[in-house]
Amino acid sequence: MTTVGAVTRAALRVRRAALVRLAAWSAAEALPAALTGLLTARAVDAGFLAGRPDVGLLWLGLLAAAVLVGAVGTNRAYACLGDVVEPFRDDLLRRVVAGALAGATDGRVDDAAVGRLTHQVEIVRDTWAGLLTVVRGFLFAACAAIVGLFSLAAPVALLVTVPVLAGLGLFAAAVPAMIARQREYVLADERLSRVAVTAIAGHRDVSVSGAREQVTRWVGRHVDAQARVERRLAAMAVTRGLSLAVGGWLPVPVVVLATPWLVRQGLGPGAVLGALVYVVRGVQPALHTLVQGVAAGGLRFTVTLDRLLRTAVPAPGEAAPAGGARPAPPGPPALSLRGVTFRYGPHADPVLDGLDLDVPDGDHLVVVGASGIGKSTLAAVIAGVLPPQAGTVEVGGTPVAGATAAELARRRVLIPQEAYVFTGSVRDNLRYLRPDLADLEIARAAARLGLSELVDRLGGLDATLRPAGLSAGERQQVALLRAWLSPAPLVILDEATCHLDPATEARLETAFAERPGTLVVIAHRVSSALRARRVLLLDGGRALLDSHPGLLARSAAYRELVGYWEAGAEPLRSSPTPGRSAPLPTGSVRRSSP
């Protein structure tokens, strides 16, 4: 994975000429900051206090000339800033477009690519420009002020430099924590958005099942979590305020309290006044701009660019941005089917007929279709439970055919509709696929899935489970927690939540979608398709692969399944008879661009 630091350094390295021009004009912009205190001291000590106002006005005239030079430097610096920022934006756009095209070619529908093009790239561009502005402003203004202080009086410069460096060190030490808090906030906000969409999309199921209170509590927990993260992020303002107090405000009382000593060392009143001007007009504003700019725009830049780079990468063979590291070639898909045919008897119609399907690593695929169409058959073939009569099935690039039960358990985990629970302790049931698992990891996983109450209700990890004493929903939740704890990167849920209410189903599917690895869901409710990245529709004589919006546009059967109608369209009347599977033609899965 290309890191934010590597991309940023590459962007700066390849635009050295533009940076040199920016630095030159920034130095001109900082000229007033370097001369303000010195010229003020000369005007006071050698001019007005010496009874020579003409000399004082001359020094102030030189200061006015320096201000004019600084204004020209500011104008030109902003023009040079565009030469650094805009090519960086263009590189990011190429990354997003190349990544989206590569995903479409590989069958990965990326509905978020447009959002990254129109929103995230612009956030990175604006924050990158702001970050360059505040950092270069601080470097040149602060350095100019420090140089001016040393030219005015070395003791004063030392008195000011020490607290400034202390404030900068305090802020630098807090930056990693600020980035972590900002990332937590972004992720919590995204989770809350997904939960809200799920709750709204499934409101009919919620109303019918009487699960309104459960869904309200579920959404409320995510609201509370987002609020906690936001409060932690706001608490970082204390660190910023402390950094500003130490580095920006502490030098003022230090210089004031040291004035008698400075005067005894031969420093004139004008020099003391000039030193205060350097602190108040140079160091303090520069430090304040740096802290506030990095704390706001810098954090947004880091987090947004990081999330963009995780998805928007150059396609294989596409040139990476100049100076950037080329990403490693993608590995094999998590799941691959080639020409798979399966029938339940030598003379029966094929349930799967020449089926081709690729599921990329990290994908979230939902399989939908009428009852008896072959969804569970597909899940069993994928898991290696049913061997196909023709074709190959590979999990993680390794053929399923010929693999032992232990090898299959390391690659995939299948949870069927009737979940398997055996007589034994809760711990043994949950550690069935990972016997060496610690209790702490089990507790963390249960909390992540919202199943801690279930474990407590069953009597804890040491309690004995008897399958006959559990409801169908409880057996499914135990099996799902076991699947979460398994080492397998591919999880196959074959109507594994059919005995659960819609809110619990949504919570568990969302958690599995966020689990590292790949998720394939045989849907019990169409609402599962709304949470998926891609949807595979088994529809009698064909199979269609697309996003939920794409299938709504392409398939009347899918619209009927979801409950939608096209204006003027007649209801679909050719759904297969429940319990009977219809054949799929060879190559019937089609890939669609988002």
C-alpha cells in the first residue's frame, strides 16, 4: 500500500523547481518579519529618543519599503503555490480513474469512484494547498523573526527561542494522537451513515417484525459511539491551546520580566520594544497559524488521502505518479469459478451451467434469487461441500478439489441456514475452528458483533450448551460468532441469519463486511443486497452480476424481488417454481461498470 508520506514526498520531489521558486518569493514575503523589530528599535533608539525624528522617520520609511517588497512576495508566492498543488491534484485524479477502470475490468463495481473524483480529491487538493501555505509561512516568518532577534540582541533571541521550541515539540508529540482521533471520527461517521441507510432501507421489515425498539437502540449505539469519538477529537484542542500558550504567549512575559536585566546589559528601550514586536508580530502569529492549520487541514489531508489511496490506485501497467512507488501487482481473487456445472442427477437439468465468477479479495457479494433457484447449491459448491461435474473452483488461487477438510477450514468458513451447535461448553463451540483462541479474543469478538449479552445469557464461556435448549436464532448467533473467530479469509453465509430479526441481521452482516477478508451472503432478505458492494442475481436461465442500482435498471426479476416497478412495466410472471432449479447458460455472469 502506498503511504501518505511516500506520495507526499514524491509530489514534492518531482516539483523541486516550483518549490525553489515558491521558497524564493516566500523569503521576499518574510522580509518585513525579519526587519520589523530591528528597524523599529533603530527608529526609537537612534531617532525619536535621541531627539532626531528625521532619522526615526527614515528608519520607518525603510520598513514601509520592506512591507511593499513583502506584498509583492506574497502575490508571487500564491502564484507559485498553484504550480505545486495543481499537478498533485492531477496525479490523484489519474489514480482514481485508473483504479476505477481497473476495478471495472476485473468485475469490481466501484460506486464510490465518482465521490472520490468530485469530493475526496478536492478535499486533498484544498488541504494540501492550505498545509503548504501554513508550513512555509511559519518556517519563513518564524525564522525571519529569530534571525532578526539575534541581529538585535542575542540574549533576547535565546529567551524567545526556548519556549517556542518547547511549544513546537509539544505540538509535534500530539500530532499522531490527533491523526488517530481524526481517523476514528471519519470511520465512526461512515459507520453511522451506513447504519442509518440500513435502518431506513429496511423500515418495512422493521415495522412488520415489530423490531422498532431494537433498531432504535442499534442506531442509538452508533450515534453515541460517534459522539464519544467527536468529544475525544474536541479534547485535543486542549493540547493545541497548551502548545500555543507555551510557544506563542510565554515569550512575551519572559521578555517583559527580563527587561531590567536586559537594560543592565546595555540594551536600549527601543531594542526591548523591537524584541516584543518580533514576538507579537512574527513568532506568535506564525505559530498560531501553523498549529491551527495543521490541526485542521493537516489532519483532514492525512486521513482523506490515506482513505483515497486505499481504493484509488493505478491499474496494473498504469504509470504511477512520477517519483511515487508502484503498487504491488494484485494477488489472485478470493474466489474464482470457471465453467462450473452442477446437476443433482445424470439426467437432471443443470442447476449451475458453465458458470464463471470472480470475487476479488475484500469484496462483499450477495447472492439473490427466487426460492429453489440454486443459491444454496452455489454456496455448497463454493465451499467444496458439493463437487461440480465440470469446471474449477479456487479459493485464494488454490483449487478446492482435492483439498482436505483441514485445508478447506483454513481457507473458507460456511454457515448454513441450520447452524451447527454441539453439546459442550460455550467456549468449545466458539473455539471449534481455532482451539488455541484466548478468552479475551472471544470476548472482544462477541462485543464487536453485539453478542456479549448472548454469551452472558447462555451462562458464560464455561456453561454447557445443549442444542435442543437453544432457539434457532441463538444457534445461528453462536455459529456466526464462531465463523468470525475462524482463521478463514472467506466467509460464506447461506441464509445464516434467517431466524434473526432484521436489525440483528443488519448489524451482523455489517460487522462481517468490515471483517478482514471476503464475504459472500446467500440472502434471506433483499435488504442484504442494499448493504453489498455487488449483487449476483440467479434468474432462471441466466445470472446477472452488478450493483444494486445496476440490477434495478437491468432486471425486471430483480425489481420484482425488491418490490420496485418500472413505470408502465408489467409484473414479471416467469419466476421459477419454488423447489425447482432452472439452468444457467455458460458465461451467463456479466460484469458491468458502475
